[in-house]
Amino acid sequence: MTGYLIRRLIYGVFVLIGVNVLTFALFFFVNTPDDMARAQLGAKRVTPEAVEKWKQERGYHKPLFLNEKLSGIQRVTDTVFFDKSVRLFAFEFGSSDQGRNIGYDISTRMWPSLAVQLPAFLIGLLVYISFALLMAFFRATALDFWGVVLCVLMMSVSALFYIIGGQFLFGKLWNLVPISGYNGGFDAIKFLALPVLIGVVSGIGGNARWYRTIFLEEISKDYVRTARAKGLSEARVLFRHVLQNAMIPILTGVVVVIPLLFMGALITESFFGIPGLGSYTIDAISQQDFAIVRVMVFLGSVLYVIGLIMTDLSYTLVDPRVRFS
Amino acid sequence: MSKKILLSVRDLRTQIRGDGPPVRAVDGVSFDIAAGETFALVGESGCGKSMTALSIMRLLPDAAAISGGTVELDGENLMALPETQMRDVRGRRVAMIFQEPGLSLNPVMTIGAQIAESVRRHTALTGAAVDARVIELLEAVRMPDASRRVGEYPFQLSGGMKQRVMIAMALACDPALLIADEPTTALDVTVQAQVLELLRDLQRSRGMAMLLITHDLGVVAQMAQQVAVMYAGEIIETGPVQTFFDGPAHPYSRKLFDSLPERAGRNRLLAAIPGAVPPLSRRFEGCRFAERCDRVLPHCAGTVPAWHAVGEKHDARCHLYADADGTSVVKSATASGSGAQIAVRRAEDECSAALLQVKNLQVHFPIRKGLLQRVSGHVYAVDGVTLDIFPGRTLGLVGESGCGKTTVGKGLLRLVAPTGGQVLLGGGDFLALGRDALRRRRRDVQIIFQDPYASLNPRVRIGDALEEGLLALDVGSGAADRQQRIDALLTEVGLSPEVKGRYPHEFSGGQRQRIAIARALSVEPRLIVCDEPTSALDVSVQAQILNLLKRLQREKGLAYLFISHNMSVIDYMADEVAVMYLGRIVEQGSVDDVLRAPQHPYTRSLLAAVPVADPQAVRPVLRLAGDLPSPVNPPAGCHFHPRCGVAVAACATNYPVEQRFSATHLVCCHLCKKTD
Amino acid sequence: MNLLPFRFELLWTDALVWVLVAAVIGYAVYARARPHLRAPWSRVSRSASGMAAAVILAAFVLAGLLDSIHYRPALPPQDGKAAYATELRSLLDLTLQPLRDKREKTYSAPLATHLYAKETVLLPDGREVREFPRLRHGGAHLKNPAADWAGDVALRGFRGLAVALLIWFSVALALSAAVAQRSGNGIEQSWGDIWRGRTAIPWRAALCALAALAVFAGPVIALAPLYHVFGTDKVGQDVLYQALKSIRTGMVIGTLATLVMLPFALLLGVMAGYFKGRVDDMIQYLYTTLSSIPGVLLIAASVLMMQVYIENNASLFPSSEIRADVRLIALCVILGVTSWTGLCRLLRGETLKLRELEYIQAAHAFGVSHWRIMMRHVMPNVMHIVMIALVMDFSGLVLAEAVLSYVGVGVDPSMISFGTMINSARLEMAREPMVWWSLAAAFVFMLALVLAANLFADAVRDAFDPRLVRAGAVA
């Protein structure tokens, strides 16, 4: 088991190297730093001096891979590739194109993101599984039918409308919570309540229906018939036998996103003005701050790889076949 | 003596709803089971016997529903009980075990917990008393090392042990009736023998009634006191086992017996039933068997036959017994015996040179482990197999599942890559051929597979499927010639050339297997590897395919490597037999040598384990203990010694050398000495 | 010399859309002759929700296709040479000409006769007052809006409804006649059969969906020439026109994003499962790497880079429509890359199962080449997964477009789409009183499109492979 995990870890590092090379190619081959400078400086008539100055300030003036002018290890380290890509592995994120310290920004902004995402994730999981179990319990009845109809209806509505509608109803019409904003400490609850609620509600359709499919798949298996043949009640069959087995496919989809909760939710944060990593990313995109986007891509991949390894670990908890092999 | 009726089923009807018209899977079934008696329900697949059992338990799948009839247990109608009360019946008064022990247990729960659940549900036991009861139950089903096993998960157990767990679970509350739905079909023959013996002992010692559902007449003969034959959703014949086996009355039952290879004898054609079971979504006007019956009367197709007594407590639903004295018809029928004599093989065949020689064939699969995925061991699937196959003759390769017999077949065709040894074919080593040379030689050896549903691509027309080999191996000159060949092939296997343009889904299992045979024949091979070609088929269809294979062999001088786990099929088909155990041949010789005078203890116990379709058969008691060991770590010395009843000290240390027992008979055993 | 009063223009997306249409028709012809290909589709046609959804989808597809034939109208010839407008029009624009041309100054509410904002108006007597001025087009035919408006709207709406229902009724009657002819029963009998749900194909559901469509479209069509049924937006453009134009954008993204990457997903997935070993390792590494980047971020990074490229190479794109079109294609490709990995994984898994099947072993025993086995035995047997992926991804992609356009990495801001509609309307949420109609129109049209797509996808999935369990789509 340990050997397997170590192998997965090494594989993860290789995946990150791949991501790194890919992003580097995307950011420095499709467009040269000169192009970026020109796009960033905006005006049609940009002087070469201004471009050079822009590149100097942000460290894009160095050669991409090999610095011919220097000798020794610096030939490799004093390059754009080393500065902007290799250093990411040491979590040295450098500064943004606007000159801000990205590492500092991330460390302060991830907590508000987590404050929205973690409760939304946990409450959501509970709600989706309960709803799906309810439908599976009453399968092939009117309740199940209308439950599925509701799910399909809910998953056909864009997330944007959940946010807009929620803000309108709870913020504007009923004045229950502030429409947007954020505050630390205990005060945060009144700002977080609506984003969390919307996060949960917007996911009901897709997730509950998906979990229902998984439950029904399990219910059709032979061991369920064996459990019924023992004379167990339908509720016990569902909770004792089906739920435990269904957790295996559910975990595959769920555990992998846990680390990504740090990254925040792009549109929710932006709509509600929560100073998290999601709105940070959106701002970077609208300001065309390539340095931040690059770092966020890398960070996202790191968290995803961690999620994959956590998924492997979680199997050992729920699946004895993995635990004992 | 008339025993108390425990279960009384009257006019039970169950329908399955789907896309089309409802399928009447159970259509008016009635029978009684007396307390403490074993009642066998026999029939081929799709006749509704499992649905009958599930209907009694009211455990039908969501798409099926009981549409009529009563099921009375001790006079109480189970169909009228509310679901909550029915739950008290399930597991306590009526328990059930299923066909697939591998799928019937919850994979993420320990077996102890699963049995305990049953105990807790129906008894007042708590705490340590439950644990004690679980171990007691596991010991009752002869689970080795019961107290350690309670904490294990199903995947850690073999198939036989899983079925024991299922039985333990069913026994938890001493039910009055045990329903066993094909309890041993998924198991190997030696394990089947253990489980059947266990069931029989438990049933006798506990005075429990048993409803045994099976397709195997051999199992019926060994286990049951009463028998009922099911066909197309209804029971067509019922009676005490001895009377039934002495003189089956219904033409269908008689055909079932006649299609058994062990009944016919190797030089006779098997009696096959033409056609297939009619779809149960159809409405029937007369006898459901009429269109396949060789003794059909003019009114059979239009009038539903009534029950007629054909002997003491022995009834059949057939017009043949309407006015005549039933018993005489039975007698005359039995006398008619089975099919026509087949021309006996010419003697000069015996001395020709081998067509194909397999020398020390090895197929080892590496097992990779650890950080660097180093090869940490091997699965010794085939570990040094030597065989000779002669032109126009059949070599039967027999063994239990997991012994490596299928890998031998695939290895010599290079469908899996052998890791050692030689396959000499026409002078050269087939295993050493380069890509192009290999492609040309592929004409000589072809293969037919077990699963008729997987052996044809559902997206390719029959004609195109048959043409594939002709094109790939450049057989025939031009498109017209190829089409002619295809027509001839289809006619040869008993199908009309018109089926060329159709897709596989329109054909039954037996027809598909015929098409697969035609495909193998298309490139005019000299040897066909038949990998369990009939084990997915019903016995009457099996008879058709075996007859066809025999005829083709006679006409074309084909050689077969016939791989099977079924001793009676091997006995019927093979000229030479090789017995395989854990990747090696333990005994080989002519069919008379190996099956009539077996020398190796494994061959003997294998033969003893086969259920014979005769309730009075005198059976040697040679039960094999335990299961087949893993081919990853075969036991030291003789692979068989841990399960062998007669092992001596040398068996545990040295693998026995091959001994020539007679001119044609080779045995790998320390205890076999030449008798000359 | 070109005598036509217009010149056709084939945009890249148009070309791909019509290739897709041709492929669908070709597939339909091919599948008709093959019972095993026809069977799942006839199962789809027996699903009530699937048929109802298909009717609604057909209406959307019609709008989308009309909007995919582009032309440039002719201008008065200059110097003896034919000249054409720089602005591209589509057949849909032609049909909606009145809506397109009747611009107001700024916001106006649905069916309004007056502008939504007060303006300073100079009266004939020289005084200035601030009032809601009359619209230039909306309700301009009314002499006295305050008195006539309600009656006029009701009358026209009712007339439209009546005509629509009449048409619907004749379609229903024609259908009964067709059913009658096929079954050999009388028309009356067939009419009864249809309404009691006794026909094999659930025509009742299809007719109900058609009725819903008629109830909605009838009054709208009747009122649209004289009013702005869904109001106007900030620059005075008709919202109904925008909503109808958004359909094409959504449909292009929903279909092309899956299609452009399909050959790669199919080939790589099948190869990984078929060859196993090294090939499998490489392909798995490739898709793990790609899927490890959170979808939105990968899209954001790519779109940003593409924007820079387009800005720096403006000369490559002669007009703003072509630029927007290229950007749309690029977005499809990028969306395809992010959703590609899921399909590839599914195909690999299915191929792993297939390769052990006996008909493939039999082909090996004949020495059939790997390539041929993959083409003949593997690909046709995984196509149902591709089909399911195509229809299942559609709705997710339409929804994703809206979110991406909001984030700023979606379609070109000049291209009308649900995303740009919501994005520009969102800013007016805070306005008092609220401008809600743009959002409402986008909501209604999007919900109808996505819901119909979801229901249809479910019917397809159930017909092709009910056991295939798939996680939700990307983004």
C-alpha cells in the first residue's frame, strides 16, 4: 500500500512537470513577451523602450531557457523558464504583473474562499445524498418521478441565475442578508449564508440525480437481494448495505475536489464581493495579469494531484478489497 | 406414508413487463412440497424456474410482478401477507441461496457481520451469543478455521466457501424450507460435490424441506425425492425421483435424458431437440412443446393438454397419455433408446503421425509489485505442458476452472504469448514464426469459444463475419468465390445461406455457435481448438453442437483440441484425454485409459465428483477437500498433495516424474508404478 | 459580374455546422438500413419526454441553422463594380429584419409604448419638460396609448394565439391521418389512440410540446412587428432579437466543442485500451495532465493568450464578424480539450473490456491487423458512448458558455450570446426600478433549450446504454 502511494506521489510530480511545461508553452510560445507587453500597455503606438521597460520590471527580458551571457549554473537559473516555472515547485510564486506579491495574496485570500466552499461542500454532500436516498427509497413511485423532474429542471438553470435570483430574493426583496461584501470574524456569517445556500442549491439537480443513479445501480445487485432474503427491512437494506457500497463510486468524484475548495468559486465570489481566490482569479483575468493566471493554473494542478492521492487513500477506508491488497 | 404438506403453490403466475408485450415467465405453476423433503424443479434456461422461486419469496426484480395464484406455507397464504409480515417469513421460515455466490454477498462487509445480521434479525440473541452462534453456523457448514474466517471479507474466500457462507446465513434461524436456486452451477465439479453433500446432510439432519432448482439431471438424481420438469413457464411433468428416472413420460423429459452425452455412449448420435424454447411473451393455444415434439399429434397444437397419470403419483401434461394406458407408453418410449449409431472409427487412424506437438509449453504472467513495478513473481498459468494431437482425432483437455486449460488453447494459437516451449506444426515451430509467416500458418489452426454471445461482433453481418478470415488469409479467388464458400459453410453447419445479410442479435445461442464454427471452418484449418464450446448452452442445444462437431470431424478429418470441464462431454467427444491440474498435465492417455481406469488420485476424485443422472448409481466416496490452490504459489512437490487422500512423504517434496503406465497411458504420480 | 443582390459568406463555424448537418443526415441514411443502429433510435422515439424535447429542440435547431447561412447585401455599385456591405447578415436576420432595424434610444419595458428613462423634451411652446417619451417604433401605431394599448395588445395577442392553435390543430389532424393510414384504422380511432397514449410512438407528448410552443410563439409573432415583446436593452436593441440570435451561439458551442476534439478522443481512447502497456501509459499521462488543470483556469489561460494573439495580429482578420467567429472556434477547441479527457477515459475503459471479447480473439486467430480490428470491431462498438457523450455534453456546454462569458473568457463581447446578454443585464440589477426583462428573456430561452437538451439526452442515454453512469459535465 505504501509503495503504491509513493508511486502515485511520484506520478503526481510528473503530472505537475507536464502541466508546467504546457503552461510555459502556452504563455511564452503562443505569444512572445513583447506581444504581452504590447497588449498590456494597450495603446497602438508603443515605443520599444516602453516595451523593454515593462519586460525589465517583470523579469521577462531574460532569455527563455539558456542565458548565453552567464556561466555555470546561472546559465540555466537566470532565465525566464527557471524564474517563472521551475520556481513554482518551491512555491515561490514571485510577483504579479502589477507588482504584488502573489504568495502573500494567496495566503490571505484562501481563507475567505474556504469559508464559503467548505460549508457549501459539506452541507451539499449531506443534502444531495439524503435527497438521492429518498428518491432511491421511493423508486418507481410518484415521489421518485417528480424528484427526478425537479432535478432535471434544476440542473437546466444556469448557475448565474441561481446567484442573481438569490441576491434578488434574499438581498433585495426580503432584505435578509447584505447583497455582497465580506467581513472577518463572527460577522462573516451574515455575508456567507447566502453564497453557501446558493452553492448548495445550484448543485442539487446534477448531484442528487447522479447519486440516485449510483444507488439504483447498487440496488439492482445480487447482494441486495440476499439482504432482502434475510428478511431485512428496506430501510436497513438501503442504509446498511447499499449506502456503504455506493460510497465507493461517490468518493471517486467527491474526494478529488476537496483540496480544490481552497481555490474558491469564481463567479460566486465575484458576485458577492468575497475577497477570495476565485475573485482574485477573475480580477487577474480581467486585468490580463498573466503571472497570476499562471500561478493559479499551477496551484490548481497541485491541489488536484493532492486530491487524486486523497482519493486513493479514501478507498482504503471504504473498500476492504483495496485495504488488503 | 403421507407427509405433512409444508408449501403448497397453486396456479402461480408472474409477469415481467418491458418494452414489448409482458413476458409470462411463470404461467400457472402448481406443486406441493412436504416437510423434510427435497423437491427439485428442473428445466433449461429461461423456462421460469428461478422466477418461480423468487415469486415464492416475493423477491422479484422491480420489472416483474405476481399476477395471480397462491403460495401457502403451513396453510398461510404468503401472497396475502403485508410486506412487513413477509419479512418475518423471509430468512426465518423460508431461506434462500443463489446461483452466484461471488455476487450474492456484500463485498464490503465481513462474512461474520453478514451472518450475524440474519441471526439478530430473527432471534433474541445479543452480544457474545450472536458471535458464538455465527461461529457455530460456520462450523455447521464445515467452514475450515471458522473462528478466524468470521472477520474476513467475501473477496478473501473461494467460490465454494462463499456458498458455504450463504448456506450458513440461510440456516441461521433453522428455516422450515430452504430454496436453493442453482446452488452449485457456478462452482467446479469437485467443489459442487462438497456443497451438494453438505446440503444433503444438513437437510437430513435438520429435517428441513428444500426446493432445489437446477438444470442438471445428475444433481436431481443425487439430491431429490420429488421432481417437477418445467418448460416454457409451466410444469409439464411431476413425480417421485425414482419413478421419473425409470421412465420419464413427457416427450420433452425423454429428450432431455437422450441428449445427455453419458446416456448415449460415444458411438451414437445425441438426441437433440430441434428449434428453441418459444418466447414467453407469446400466447399459447395448445401444448407449448408441440412444435419441437417428434411425437406430436394432430390436436397438440390446438388443445392445451390436461394432466394425465402415467404411474403412481407420476403425472405428465401430454396428450399421448389421454386415453391409452399411460404406463405402457412410458415403457415403449424408454425402450426406443437414443440416437443412431455413428460409424466406428477406422483402425488405421491410430498409427498416423502427430499433426501438432506441444512440447513443454509455458505461459507465465509476471506479477509486478512495489515502487518500481519489479516483477515479484509469476502466475504459472501453464507450466510445462506436453501434448500430441493426431489428425482426425480429438484430444480432450479436462480440468477445473483456473487450471490453465484455456490458456493452453490460447497459448498454442499465440493469442496469449507463451513464455517457453515449442508448438510443432507441419515440421516448424509455430511459436518461432515471424509476423508474416505466422499469418500464413494461422490457416492451419482455428478456435471456437465458450460464449456464443461474445463470439460474434453485434455490428457485423453474418456474411461479413465469415468473410473476415477469407480476406485476412487470402483464401478463395475473388469475391464471387468467397461468397460461394460462405454459402457452402452455412449449409454445412445447418443454416440457410440466406442468413448472410442478418445481424447476430437475430440468432439464438445454438445458432450463433454454429456460425462461430462456420467461421473457424472458413479457412479450412486442420486443427480446431474448441474452448468449452457447449458449456454456455442448454443440454438439448449442446447435443446439436456436439453432433455437428462429430460430423464435421468425420467428413473433413479435422483434429480437435477439446477443452472442457465437463467429464461426460469429454467422454463423448475425445479419443485421447489429458487431465490438467495447476498448469500441468497430471494424467493422459486414451479415453478408456483415463476415464475407465484412472490412475492419478486427482482424476479419480474428479470422476467421482460428477453427478450421474441415476438415483441408484453406486458412487465411490472420494471427496476432495479444499479448493484449487493459487497458480502463483503452487504447493511444493506434487501440486496436488495438500488435497490428496493418499499422499506420502515424497509427495510434499518432489514433483513426480511422468510414468508410462501403459503404452498409451502416462501418469504423474509417486504412487503409480508400472504394472508390467 | 455578380447579378445577385447579395454574396454568400461561409464563416468557419457555418462550415462546421453544415458539415455536422451533412454527417447527421448521412448517419441517418446509413442507420436506416441497419436494424441494430435503428433499434436504439426507435427506442428514443418511444420515450415521451424524449419526443417532447425533440420538438422543442427542433425549433431551436431551425433558428440556429437559419442563423448559420450568412451573406452580405449588395450596395449601390461603385465605379461599375458590385459592392457589398461590410456587415454580415444571416437568413435569421432577414426574417427578423423588423426587430433588428427598429432600434429605440435605450431601455424600454416589454410591450411598452414609452421609454424607460425620462428625457427632457422641448414642447412646441418652448417649454422643457422631463417625461417618458414615446418609443420610435414600439406601439407607434397607437394614437392614444393610454386608452388603446391594453385592448390592442390583447386583441393582437389573442389573434396570434388563435392562428397558432389553428395551425397546431391542423398538424394534429394531419398526424392522425398519417397514423390512421399506417395502422389501417379510421382517423377518429387514431385521434383517440393518440390522445389516450396508445400509439407506439408517444405522439401525445410531441403534440403537447408543440401546443406549448404554439401558445408561446403565436402571440409573440403577432405582437413582435409592432411592439418590443421582451423590451429593449441599454442601446435600444430588441431583446427578443438578441435571445433568438443567442441560440446559434449556444448551439455552436454545445455541438462543435465536443465534435472538434472527438477524433482525438476516439483514437487515443481506443488505442490506450487496445494496446495497453506503454501506449496506454503515455495516453493516460496525457489526459491526467490535461485534466489536472481546473477547466476554467485552462480555458482562461488559453483564451487570454488567444486574445493577445488576435490583438497583435489584427491584420489577419478582415472584419469584426470574422474575428468573433475565429474566437468562437477557438473557444470550442479549448472547451473540447477540457471535456475530451472524460470521453477518452470512458472509451479506454470500454475498449479494455472489448479487447478480451471472443470475436476480437477470433479476428486475432485469423491474423487480422490491429488497425483493422480497431476500425471494424472496436470503434463501432464504442460509438454508443460517443453518441451519449455528444448529447450529454451539449447542455453542460451551453451553460458553461454563459459562465465563461461572465468571467470574461467566453465569446467575443460583440457576439450576441446568452452569456453576453446576462452579463450586460446584470449591471442593471441594482437600478431602481429594476430592468429585469433581458435576464428574463435569457432565462426563459436558456431554460427551454437546456431542459429540452437534458431530456433528450436522457432519452438517448436510456436507449443506448442505460447502465453508463457519468459524472456531471465540466465547468
